[in-house]
Amino acid sequence: MERVNWDKESTQIFCEICKDECELGNRPLGFLTTAGFHNLEEKFFSRTGRRLNKRQFKNKWDQMKKDFGQWQELRNCATGLGWNDRLRTIEADDDWWTAHL
């Protein structure tokens, strides 16, 4: 299976299509239904010109889910880190950096 280069633009398109499919009810459980996958494949192809398969999309979904969980953990105050909504960045005070570097 071909390895996919998920640049910022293709990731954005993937997320938009998945969101649309979820809103259409094509994700009643953990991931998309067969119809949802079909729609994702066709819509992604029409917007990018790249034909990907269900497994490639599922791998991307799983990786993004893992990354999101890690990001949420970093935002958790228990880590000693904070979040700046205005700058959309993680913040840490000097004591945190001293302890971790």
C-alpha cells in the first residue's frame, strides 16, 4: 500500500469531509459507515485528485485521534502546562522549563 503524504491542505480537506459525513449521520459508532467511507473517498478524490482507500483514511483517523489525545493531555493543568487561547499555543512558566530541560 502506498504511503500517503498528509500535508496541511489534504489533512484539512480530510477533516472537513469527515465532519460533513458525521453531520449526515454516517458515523453512528466509532468511525464512518460503508456509505460514509465511499463518500469520503469520492469527495477527497474530487477535491484533491488523489485516490485513497478505506485503510489509508482509517490510518489517518487513528493517528489524528492519538495526536488529539496527546494534545489534550498537554493542555491538562496536571502537566504543569497551560493553553493560550489567543495565541493558540501551549504555555509553561520558567520553573517548568528548568525542571524539564
